[in-house]
Amino acid sequence: MTRAIMIQGTGSDVGKSLIVAGLCRVFARRGLSVRPFKPQNMSNNAAVTADGGEIGRAQALQARAAGVAPSVHMNPVLLKPQSETGSQVVVQGRMAGTAKARDYQAWKPRLLGAVLESFSHLKAQADLVIVEGAGSASEVNLRRGDIANMGFARATGTPVILLGDIDRGGVIASLVGTKAVIDAEDAAMIRGFLVNRFRGDPTLFADGMATIAAATGWPSFGLIPHFPDAARLPAEDALGLAGSAPGGTRRKVVAVPVLPRIANFDDLDPLRAEPDVAVVLVRPGEAIPVADLVLLPGSKTTIDDLEFLCAQGWDIDIRAHVRRGGRVLGLCGGYQMLGRRIDDPHGIEGEARSVAGLGLLDIETVMTPVKHLSAVTGTSLPDAVAFSGYEMHVGDTTGPDTARPAIRLRDGRHDGAISADGRVTGTYVHGLFADDRQRGAWLARLGAAPSGLAYEAGIEAVLDRLADHLEAHVSCDALLALAS
């Protein structure tokens, strides 16, 4: 009989995704068939699945840690924010509509069916399902109709471990406070707690762990020290975006304007790992610095983000960069921004409208209801360097500069566009820089020396070190025994 256990948190960004990924690797290395599961996720950092849909990037990383292909059933409900109060709703990998935050509450009862169906699908495949909650277990104001935390745990009988983050401060109050505010039946689902991201001498927090256990009645399953290599793994939330690590001599500068609805920002991670490259994240109110490459990333709401970019004056900075002979690369939504115009006649991103683009490529984009989701391979043009990546976009792009495509896909299609002077490039393909061959080709264009970095192998090594870290500091045998 398949067992399951759930990791819920005292809040957002307490490390749930990382701990689930590590536990997936721990138990997969023991020979178990493991599947990650997150009933509901909110993220614009998504991944294409083997079964042709999309899920949160964190669940794709967890699947990798478990040694299995990602599936839409690992994250049956994905919310992709389009504004401060509304999101696109993706159900089992496919867009089901858009909803304002208040209206979404009415969706939850019917979404529970999809969540339970996907959970059953995974349980039929695995020895162990490790479930990740969303946000905070103590959000009692959202408890009615909940499908992400205690509502799911109660509906499936899945035991819960509550995770707190000492690095944020107030971890004793957050864990004890959770017990105080949730109802008794929900509290009974919690079978123990973990404290994450401890720094320093663990004996100094022994009394703290005992205080939590005494006040809650929950046993401790471990005090987890800070894991520095977590920064080398793809982040789920844009709040975790960071530039290159300080130190060393980084001679090539890649400047990235940070847009409000930036999407698939893990495209930047392999560049951040390069020792000769400084990835500079340009925040609102800052000017784009002198750089070798300006990279416009993907966006969940291309038109809104384009208007934000221009309001910051970054359009002027980018044009000045091009006049100085600098290179520009637009990925997905960033590619669309580089053109002369973006039309949204169907209101795919909100209201129907048409806006002028940056005019750096002679192309136009029309937003369409059809979403392109697929893993792709091919070669970049004109250098014929191989790559593997994925498409995840709405919109069709045409125009004279597409006669100089950036990509030739394996199926014979062309993608993207290159300006006449070769300085401005756009493509719909994500994941190019994770491919060592393609990243090396781009760095060569910028005049950077090859580093020999094997990015994907590095991710695997970090996942193994994470598993070792959890084995050393978490009662993994007890967790497995608790799973039911």
C-alpha cells in the first residue's frame, strides 16, 4: 500500500520545496519509488511536463530528485499571477481560466476533485508520495474549502509535519501559534515538527526545541542547519531572485531588468553559476548599467511588463546599449517586447489592446488563445550549436526579421529572429543556458573564456548533498514510519 506524508509550513518561503526535494532524493536512493505532489501552487516559474502540460518549477525539481519524469499530476492546480489580485488557473497542466483572488474561493470545491484524482494517480505509481503544502498552515481565514493544506490532509488522511524557519525569527511563536489558531481536528493531523535554516551551535537551541514540543505536544523530527548550496537550485518564487554570487573576477556583465511578472526566471541560473559572468539584476528605480548583454526574460503579462519597462526608462537604456554595440537577447515574453508591436485582440492578458514594442526587431506579435507547451531540441543559427529546451508561450510572431531565425527545431520549424546587424536576438525557447553547449556558444559571442561548467551535473550533485544533509539532521526513518 502506497504511503504518503505531507510537509506544511508556518509560512511562505520557509523551505518546504527544498525539504521535499531533499526527501525525494533521500528515499529514492533507498530504492523506493517516490513521487512529489503539491495540490496547489502559485508561481510564474513553471516547467513543461512529459505528458504535455505545465507544473510549478519546484515540482519538476522534486521529480528530478526522485529520479522520475515530471507529470501534470504532481501539481494539479497551478496559479500563475497576472495582477495583484488575479491569476491564471492551470488545472492538470492546462489553462482552465482566470480568477480574481476572491472569486477563486468559489473554484476550490470543484478543484478538489482534480486534486484527489491526481493524488490517486500518483499513489498508484509509487511506494511513497511526499506532499508539499502551500503558504501557511495557520491561514484559518482561508481554511474553508482549502485544498492546499489541512483541507487536503484531512480529505486524504495524510499525516503532516510542520516546518518552521528559524532564520526568519520567531520560530517558537510561529510553531506554537499554529497549534493555537487551528482547530483541534486539524492539529491532530500534525504529527511532529522540523526547524529549518539554523545557523550556529545547535546545542544553543535545544531548550527552544523542547519548548516547542512541550507547548504543542508534537515531537521534533530534526533541527536542520542552513544549507548554503540551496542557492544553486532553481528558485520557485521571484522573491528568491538573486544576481551572481559576490567574489571572484567576473569580466562579462549580463544585465537583467527585473519585471513585475517575470516568468521562468530559472533561465538565469546557469549564467549566475558561470565564474566569468556577473548577472546584474536591475531593480525598479535603477538604470541599466554598461553590460555585454541585456537579457529580457519571460513574462506572464508581456504588455503590462513592457509598459513597466518603459516607465522605468529602461527602453532608453536598452536602445543606448544597442547603439554602443551591445547585444540584446529576448526570451519568450522578452522576445515579444523586442518587436514593433504586440496585439492582444482577445484579451488574453487582461483587456484587449495593442501597444508599441521596443522596435529592435522587425516583428509583430499577436496574442492567441492557444498555448504552446513542449520540450524541444534543435540547433541555434547561424552557428549550428545543438541545444535542448522547452516552449511555453502564447502568441504568434511574424515579420521580416523572422527570415533570420534564431533557432532550427528538430522537427524542421524555425523559431525566433535576429536583427540585420546580428546584435539583437529573440526566441521562444526557454532553457537554452542550462545546456552547456548552448551556454558556451553564447559566452563565446560575448568573448568569455570557456569555464567547463557542467550545469546539469552540478544540480544532481547539489541534490545528493542535500539528501546527505537531511539524512544527517532529520529523523528520516521516523518520517518513513509515520507515512500512511
